[in-house]
Amino acid sequence: MDARTDNGFLPVRRWLPWLALVLALSAALRLALLLGRSPWLQFDTGDYLQLAHALRHLDFSSDTGMRTPGYPLFLLALGYSARLVRLVQMTLGLVTTAALFSIVLALTRRPAVAALGAAFYGLNLPQVIMENTLLTEAFTTFLVVVGTTMIVWLWTDRSRHAGLKMVVLALCFGFLPLVRPVYAFMPIVALAVVFHFARRPRRRAVAVALLALLPMLVWSSFNYARFDSFGLATGLGLNLTNKTGSYIQDAPDKYAVIRDLYARARQVNEGRTVNAVWLYYRQMMQATGKSFPELSNAFLKMDVELIATHPGAYATNTGAAFLDFFKWPELDIRLPGLDGLTNAVWQMERWIDRALGGAFLLLVAYWIGVAVVRRTWRPACPLLLLMAAVVLATDVLCALIEFGDSARFGMPVQPLVVTVVIVTLTGFVSHRADRKVSAP
């Protein structure tokens, strides 16, 4: 049996060297990137910076509601400095690595396995590249993993600092929808967890639950006041053209203006539907006399009609997006002077991560199959089911409304995929070993 302290935890001397090792290697990789590459700006970065300036001056006259304020507030807090942003994101990446170590250690009691699970993030080249990029993925990953860590800590020890753990959980999951709207369900997860673990009376639990729900409700109400549309963002209809754009020519004539302008944008985009709408959306606003939210609503109505008349094409597209979620996006992962090495490591990591994604899907299918056959099933670790549910919910929501960037959108929950697979495999191996030992 593993040595324990009196409170049930492993002694620090058992796990600290493993944590120090994975953090040292992770820090070295980030230092190499800091010294060898400049911060990476993307097309979306400009939108986030624009909203950050609007938030600073409280002047939203030019804001379209396309972006949520979570990441712009992060940029604003760091003074819009690209170098400072990436430095902070890499620091948060090290915190994320340590949090993953804590999660896997709590669920397996094996420091070496915990180090392996943490290394899948800390030494993952695409994840580190995203920390060097002014996009939402790194910050989103931090919020997802730290919030999940609070749940694991509540599960393993409710006797110490339970209130603080619930507050951190509510802050992380409550802020997530303001960073990526697809996580609008996460405050509900926080609410369910808080009420599950809260002791009676539950007045404190109600306060913490409100802390999780308020950010999303306040911003949605603000959008309703200025756009007459209650929601986190206004671009759903335009985003859906990434899915319906290939058959948009079949839209009814009542949508002729936006239909024909979109067809022109698709032609300019060399026939590709992904992000074609952004090439001509200003011309569409001018031609229709609609504001950005009104144009998006018009596209949403057209998208819904097209999906209803092309269910097979939409289902095929959604299925492809669902599977793409578990792949890695094509990123420039080269480090100066180490092109060959980083490319070789990237190819190895890509296939390992795809194998983990495949194992995750097979594992979920097995769990569902067992539950259906037995009609009742109690998993050995409900926390793994919760993590798997978060991954699948995120994947399904992205697949239903997005296409083209599914691999990038899957990066924030990839650490949960790794955790579910590694912890399950460790439990399976341990169970087999115990059976052999107990066999006569």
C-alpha cells in the first residue's frame, strides 16, 4: 500500500520531485519560445483589442456584440501588451500544468502517472504555441482546468476550505462564457456541484451559485438592452454559414440580397465556405441597411431554413466537425534552430493525441453500452463521467454551430480527455494487478 499522511494524502516527498520535474521541463520549453519567437497575432485578435478599448472608455457605440468581454478584459488588465499577455498566459500554463498534476494525483495516488498527465499539457507544443498567441484558448484552458481542480479537491476533501474552493469554482466556470460563449453551460455545472457539496443551511451555496450565473446574465442583459437580443454574442447566424455555405444558393428568393452577396464572397474565397462571410459582411450590411445583429439574425433565419431542407448535408458536416474536435490544428510549431526536432516532436505528439482522442471516444461508447445493457451502472469514479460530459457537451455544441476551427476549439478541454483516459487506464491496470496478487 502507498504511504499516506494521517489525513489520507501522500507525503510531500513522494510527489514533489515529480511535480518539480514536469514544471521545470515545461518552463524550459516556454522560455525557449519566449526567447525564439515573437507573440503571435491572429485575425480575431483585432476584435478583442477593439472591445478592450471600448471597455476601457465605456464607449460601445462601434461594438457589434460579436465578441464577449472575457478575453478583452484580460487584455485590458495587461495594458494591451502582447509580450506581457503571452508571458502571463505561459505563467497560467504552468499553473494549468500543476493543476493537472494535482487532479491525476488525487484520482490515481501515483506521482509518476500524475507527472505523465501533466506533461501532456505542459510539454504539448500546440498548447504552448497557443499560450504565445493572443487568442482565447490558453486562458480558456486555464479556467476549465482550475475549475475542474476545485471539483476534484471538493470530492477528495470537504473538511478544509470548502467555501473557498466553491468560490474559485464559481469564478472560473462563471467567467468561462464571457471568454468562449460555447461554455454557457458551465455555470450550471458549477451550480450543481456547489449544491451537491454545500452543507445545510445552503444560504452560502445560493450566494456562490449567483456568483457563477451573474457574469453571463449581466452581459446577456446588456446585449438585450442595446440590441434587443438576449444572449452572449450576436454572430450565430453568420457563423452558421460555415456549415450552410456550400448549399446557400438554394436559399429562397426572399434572402436574395444576402444569398447572392455570400455566393460572391465564397467565390472570392476560392470556393471555400469557412469564414467566407467575413469578406463581404460589411457590403451585406450596406446593401440591406441592417446593423450587424440584424444581419446575423437574417442569416440565422436563412440558415435554419437551409438546414431543414438539407438535413443530410448538415448532419454530415456536423459529424465531421465532431470528430475534428479531437484533432490538433495546423500550427507553426517551429523553434529557431530546432526546426527538425520540433517538427519530429510535433508529429509524435499529434499521433499520441489522436490516439488519446480515439481512446476517449471508445471509452465513452463502452460506458454508454454498459449502462444500456445493465440499465443501471455506477462508475468507479463519477468525476471521470463529469469530465467526459463536459468534453462531449463542448464538442456537440461546437459541432452544431461551427465548422473549420473545431480542432482549435477542442484544445481547452483536451486536458480533460487526457485525464479521463490516463486515470481509467491506470485503474484498469491496478485492478488487473490486484486480481493477480489475490489469485491462489
